[in-house]
Amino acid sequence: MGQQKTGILDGIILEAETRLTLRELCDACAVTTGYIAELVDEGVLEPSGIEKSHWCFTGYSLHRVRTAKRLQRDLDINLAGVALALELLDEVRQLRARMNRITESRHD
């Protein structure tokens, strides 16, 4: 009999309540503060705090930055295109969740 390999997924689940400083978000995503500022300007991220030095981000922002980087790398699109793609992905996610709720309510 052959040996069976098992994989372990190692990661951190970040809740919406998780707060990251600008520096923590940059470090976690390996990006510059300038890149984050551009994402804020495009409406991709919405930090709390008025001044850049006091910006805080949710755990969801971490996901959005990583997705934005992947879209730019894989599809070679600019930040305006990234913002549109993320908006459309959000709509698809919301529609799927709505469809799941409808489907589940019909089975009850």
C-alpha cells in the first residue's frame, strides 16, 4: 500500500471587526502606502479615520487588496478597471447569496 499524503491549510481568518493599520495592511499585502492610497482614491477601499496617518481597515480590506493585486498582475488592468471588476465581483457574490437564501427557503 502506498502512503497517503495529507495537506494542511495554514491561515488566518479575519473578521469584519478586525482592524488593521495602514502599515499592517501594507505589510500583510506586500504593497506600498502609495498603492493603498490609490485604491482608496479609486473607491476600492474605505478606511476609517480622516487622516492617512490614522487610517484603519477591516479584515475584508486585506482580501480586496490581494484581489486587486491579482487582477492587475493576471489581467494587466489599471486601477479603474480593478475597481470595476471588484464591484462586479461583489454583485455576483451578493446575487449568489440571495439565490442560496431563496433556494434554502424553498426546501424548508
